[in-house]
Amino acid sequence: MKTSDKMVSTAVSAVIISVENLEKSLAFYKQTLGLDVTETRTWQGAGFERYWHLPAGAKARCAFLKYGPDPVGRVQLMEFDAPNRKQIRKPGIKRASGLFNLNIYSSDVRRDYAELKAQGYEFWGEPNHLNFGPAVGEALEFAFEGPDGVVINLVECLTQDPKTMIGHLYHFMNSYGRTPTGFTPVATTAHTVTDTQKALDFYYGPLGMKLFAESEISGEATNRAMGIRADARTRSVIIQGNHDYGKIALAQPLNYEVPNLVPDAVPPNIGYLAQSFQVADLDAAAAACAALGAAVFTAAQDIDLPGRGACRAMIVRNPGSGALQELFQL
């Protein structure tokens, strides 16, 4: 599907995370990562209940965080005051269908590793030096169990040659700046799918995103780090909107099975709930979603979204996985 004149390319505007305790999660996103809190509020009322499929009287304490002038890679935290909350992702699960992790660039990964270790976080492994070849470059990174079951991957770009992918990002970060503690907004976020092509039809069509990189991930050492069997093969497609931040790393297991987080990734459960995208024309985006068979979770309605204000918004399920995707028009 081609992008129409009313559907311009868009990056991930915000990731929506349901938290167990707002203050505890803010200690990480605000204090450790250094993101700016632009709004806090208690969100409630009939529109809120209808939007998130919650019973009468439900509410949520919210915080909206960002860094930089652009509406990309932001974080919306929501502590739902509703019964029967449970974790979407159990600790230790290293690959599962649905929305999975946040990749954030760091100025000093080894420093971060030591500081987070002192805070008691659980790591997947020590910082790993990765060489992706001459066209891509080198990086240092590690993953750990972040708050609320969301995996956090911190990445330091080592290659400085601007002709490489990583070198381009290195210079972009230097010009764009980092938070006071040395981090960026959400640079990339992982989405594991059961059908890559259906997911790409959604991201390329209604959202106008484009290919950033594609590969097949395999190899015993790499698979061991991800906690999957040695002979596993994973299709990896990274897609990008109109910004160097807010990219999406799609992954599809090719010869192995993984748990499915999607059925539990609904309010008021705790974890990574949805990706949010700003569109130029919600009606056009909705029509494009319908043409792809993307199931509607919440029909378009006028609503006041945290951090964005009065707008029209809807939520659909990505046809490649069923994960929740919020579309809004200011």
C-alpha cells in the first residue's frame, strides 16, 4: 500500500507503559534516564473508561516524559487504579510475541552498567561489544530487566564514521544532545510479530514508515544471549519514520516458538501496553487500517491525551501480532 498525501511518515511518538507504582517507575525514567516530565495528572471519567475498556470508576495516575524538541520517543506512564492487575511479561522471558523492549542510546555504557548494578537491577549479561560490519559499524550494549517487566537495552555508538549507520547516529546524537544523565529518548523499540509482512503493511501503509535495515539473526552466541535455542533463526527488520529516534525493531521467530504477551497486554495489566503515533489525518489512517484488516480496539473519539492535549484518537491491533497501536491527530 502506498502512502497517500494525507499520510506522512511518522515515528513512534510515545510508548505507553502501565506501571505498578508511578513513583518507582519515575525514579528510573526521570532520575536515572533524565527525561523531562511534561505533565502529571489523574486520568478518569467516561471517556477514559471507554478508551481503555475499563469499568466505571477506574482511573489512572499518569506521567508523560520526553527529551528534545521533537514529538518522538516519548514515554507515557500510567498507574491504573483498577482491580485484578497482573504482569504482562514475567521476568526472564527473553523473546515473546508483542511489544517487548526499549532501546536507548547512552554516552557511557560501562558507567551505566556499574551504576545500575549498584541499584540492584538484573542484567541479561555484561556489556557486549558488537561489530556489525563496515557498512553498519560497532556498538557496545547490554540489556536488563527494567521497571514493570519492560526490558531496557542501553546502546553506546562506538563508530564515528558518518558514512556508517552507527556513525550517522553518533553524530546525530552529538548535535541533538542528551539528557543531563547522558541518555536519549526511546531510539528504537522492539516488536516481535507472528507475521512480518502484515506488520510491515501496517507500518508502511497507514504510517508511511520505511526500511532502515533487514537481516536474519542466528548463531549460537547471539541466540544464547537471547535465551533461545542454539539453531534459532530470527527475521529482523528495523523500520524508521521521519526521525532518527522512534524506530521499530521487528522480529519474527522462523524456526522456534515463543510465548505470546498480546492477550495480557491490555489495561489495567502492568507492562508495555501500546505504541502511539501522530498522524496527519485520522480518518485516512483509519480507512487504511480497515483495508488491511487491522482490528479496532477503540473507535476514533475526541479525547484529552496525556502530554498531547485535546485530540482525536483511536486504538487498533497490529495485524502482524495483535499488539495495540494508538493513532492520534492533534
